[in-house]
Amino acid sequence: MKVKTYDLRRAWLLREIGKERRVDVLNADFVERYAEATGARIKRAMWGAGWCSLLSDDLRRMYKARLLQRVAVGLSSGAWQPGFPKWVYSYRLSGIGIDALGELPSEDVA
């Protein structure tokens, strides 16, 4: 079952970020799992993760709702490649996000 609504995607993201601790849109495995779970489209890139506008929108929306904290992380010269940004936001659960995660039903119910 694809998680199509924002509320279901938000719950999925809370769980995933809770497991991963930190996520960003250049983490190819994370972006692929999100796209597989939601059916979101990915604009493929030659290196690294593809671009998923729905994921970026959801992360931004959750940050504005104070569910997530974010910090800008610069990519070192060893990690940077042509076509990559010079920095990316890294997200983690905020205190409010941790509380929201604790209030979710178990995954087999969702």
C-alpha cells in the first residue's frame, strides 16, 4: 500500500527519521525508500540521490510544523561532485517530533 496522503507520509517519515537519526535529500537509500513507500517520482541524477520534490516538500512542511530540526551541512571537497550542491539540509526529529512518533500506532496497524 502506497502512503499517498500527507498524514500517512508524515507518519512514515517520523518512523524512518526515528530509525535513521538524521536524513537528507542526498541519501540515495533514504530517497529510494521514500519513493517506494509513497509512489513519489524521482528525477534521476548521474551521481548520488535523485531529486524528489515531494520529499523535499514534506521535510520542509514538517520542519515548519516544528516536528523536525534542520541544519545546513556543507559538503567537503571529497564528498562534492559536479552536479551536487555545496551544502544540504540535514534533518532530525525535534522534541515535538519525538512526541509525535511516540503517539503513532504500531506500524502493522498503520
